[in-house]
Amino acid sequence: MGSIEANREDQAAAFSWWWDSHNHPHQSQWLEATLSDLNEKTKLMLNIIEEDGDSFAKRAEMFYKRKPTLINLLEDFYKSHRSLAEKYDQLRSELIQASHLRSFSSLHSLKVQTIHKCEKEVKALKTQVETDQESYEESDGEKMWDEKISELIDENIQQQAELIRRNKYQNETIQKLRDENKRLKSPLAGHKADDLKRQNQSQFSRSKSKGPSFLGRLTGCTGS
């Protein structure tokens, strides 16, 4: 009796990874059905592995009877795991491309908005300068006018420098995204070129195997 209890405890410890996987609430119906099927197959394989017999010969006989079932279950596990890995890789690639496209679009929109904003600021500054110039021309405050002009010129230079810095950063970022996009597309273009080359070679081989061309039959020149 003690050995049976000890054996059960050993099994529970050995397969704790499976028992612990059952405690995941808030699952979708599809995931719940998929995991239920997975649990049934896992339970069946564990029963095959752990099933006891009266003797070694009996256990060997039981194992070989269950061997085809175990192989089929392992095949299902392999196919499921491979399919999951391929789908994950595909979704990951699509997510990366979509993220790059969204980033490129956002940067372009930000660049346009920044340029428009700076154009409005420069236009408003020009209007202010013209207004102040007219006002100061009517007064004797020449010194005050010179100081105001100097201040406006300094502000304009700073704004232009900031605009140049922003445009340079955005252009560098956009160029990086374009290079990354080309790098992602280049393997696809290579595969398409290889497929087209193989297709042309196949068509040429078929046309060559059909014998002399129509012009050759007409002139009596069949070629070698």
C-alpha cells in the first residue's frame, strides 16, 4: 500500500507541468476546445507510458499493442507544434511590416504638419515685422526699432535652425524605414525571379522537344 502511494506521488511530481497547465481561467471557446483535445491526447499517452502489467512480458505486450496509437498521437503533436510555429512566424512578419508602414505614414504626416506650422509662424512673423516697421517709421524711436528688428531676426534664425534639425532627423528615419522595407521585399523578389527563370526554361525545353519549328518544316531545314 505504501509503495502504491509513493508511486502516485512520484507520478504527480513528474507530471506537475501538465496538472499546472489546467489552471488558466478566462479562455475563449476555441482555445478551451483546443486545450481539451490536447489534454485528452496527453492523458492517453501518459496512460500508455505509465500502464503497469503483471510481468515484464505483459508490459512489453501491452506497449507494442499501444505503440501505433502512441505514434499517431506524437504525429499529431508534431503537426500541431509545427503549424503553430509557422503561423507565429507569419503573424510576426506581418506585424513588423505593418508597424513599419504605420511609422512611415506617421512620420510623413508629422513632417507635413511641422512644415505647415513653421510656414504659418514665419508668415505671422513677417506680418508682425511689417506692422512694426510701419509703426516705427512714423515715430522717432529708431533705436527701439533696431532692437526689435534684431530680436525678430534672432528668433527667426532659431526657428529656421530648429526646422532644419527636425527635417534632418525625420529624413534619416524615413530613409531607415525605406531601407528596411527594401530588405524585407528583396527575398520575395528573388524568389519571384527564380520562379520566372525556371518557368521560361521549362517552356523552352518543351518547345525544343516538340521537334522542328513551323519555319523549319516549311523550308525543309530541321536543324540538328
